[in-house]
Amino acid sequence: MDNETREAGWKYAQCRHIASPAGQYEIIRGFIAGAGWALRNLRWIPVTESLPKRGDRCLFIVGVEHSHDNGRMLGGTYTGNPDDFTMYEFATPGVTYTASHWCPIPEQLLKAIL
């Protein structure tokens, strides 16, 4: 894991249990640092271009217009939909989403979180 990733993760972890407004600001800064890293280091793949293998863990963007989850980035498993290949389904524990984009979770991040 590179130093930038480690530093952003450490800053986020340090402030997660602080309930003060200053602590909440640090949580936001940590999130922004992580989002910035993701934009610089991850390639988001449209589901119409390619899909992961069924059962692969990945990050995905919810792609359902007029849904409060539309545009939300989540991590989960590609489940596919054997009945309808135009439904690009990804699952988190207990919930299935239709996605617009996905990206593999980098090996260095998988090692860090598992």
C-alpha cells in the first residue's frame, strides 16, 4: 500500500469515534482523501463494456434513475441476473443493486481489509 493511501486511511480511522463538530469535519476530510485516491487510481468500467466474473468482489456505482441510491458507490459481489442479461446486478449483504459502472478492488486494498 502506498504512503498516500496509508496516510488517508490512518487519518480517517483516527477520527471515526469523535463526536465533536471538529471530529466530524475530520471524517469528511478523510472521506474526501479516499475519494480523491479512488479517482486517481481506479478505472471505472461501464457495465455495458464488460462485467466481472460472477461472484467477484468489486466496487460499483448504483445506476438506477429516480432512486435515492443512484450514483452511490458501494462494495459488494457481482451476482449477475441469469434471467435478464440487461440487469447488471451487484449485491451487498441483504440488498441487490443494478449498477452503471464497476471496478475491481485493487489487490493491495483487499489485503488491507481482509
